[in-house]
Amino acid sequence: MYEWIDCGDGRQVYRKVDRTERAVSSLPRPMIISDHIETVQSMADGNFYSSKSSLRKTYRPSGNPDGASYVELGNEKVIAPPAPKQVGSIKDSIMKAKQKVGL
């Protein structure tokens, strides 16, 4: 099947058009998360690992010599949310509201 196709600069060309339906994803390829990591040392047993799954096994009680359960954390610094600002006392707020209403 052939159709006229607009080139966008005022020209049109007569080209062959393929109208077959295809299952096409919006992603160019599937996302693959690798198990490989740079060599890191486990803080649970002191050994070096290059696999995420083998490193995480050491965090379970059955995978480390202490028999303890560990939690994996990132390197991000935890920032506490700012404390709420103290605008004034509640009593002052109630008094101002009463004055606005006329009580």
C-alpha cells in the first residue's frame, strides 16, 4: 500500500506504508537489573562479595557467624524535618479570633 506523506517542509512524497499491527512497547528494551556489583565487604561477616544476592544472604541469621538479623541501609544522610514554627500561644490566637468576631 502506498500513501502521500507530508515531509513537513511543504513537500509530499509517495511512499510505501506498512500497515501491519505490531505489539510494540513504549520502551526500547526491557529493564534488566543486574545481580553484579563492585566488590564490597559485608559488615556482617567481613568477607568480600561481588553479587547482591550473596551479600544479602549474610544479613540473615542463617548467613552470618553471629546469627543476628541485619538491615541494609543506604549511604544517604537522614535529615530530620524542620520543627514547626511557634506562631504564638493558643490563648492569644483565641483572643484575636474573639476580637474579630466581636465577642
